[in-house]
Amino acid sequence: MRIGNCSGSRIRARRKAQNMAQVELAAALAVEHELHAITQADISKIEQNQRSLKDYELRAIAHVLNTSMDELAGDGY
């Protein structure tokens, strides 16, 4: 049973493949998408499926990680 989202492990894998720290992802979301409410702690919770994602948050994360929402959602949708 998924608690928060179906994208957490894919977000983590994509972020690590780009050698990006959680704090760097949070900073990029704040700067590029004005999502100041997503902190490093939120990224950690998202990646551990302990926090859900709104569609606009997933879209912004996909953009920062140079991938698509479909790629991050995988078979979950």
C-alpha cells in the first residue's frame, strides 16, 4: 500500500543519476518554479513515499529533473 505517492523512488533515482542533492532539488524548485514550500525535508518525505504530490509539484520536479511526469509516475497512473 502506498502512503503518499507512486513517484518517490523514481524521483530519487532520477535525482541521483544527475548527481543532485535533495537540497539542490528543493532550491531549483524554489528558483525555477517559485515552489518555496518544498524543502529538503519534503523531498526526503516524497522520495520515501511519506508525502503526497500535487500535480503541479510533480510537473515542476519533472521539469527540473529533465524528464516527464509520465516517466516519474511510471505504472502508478
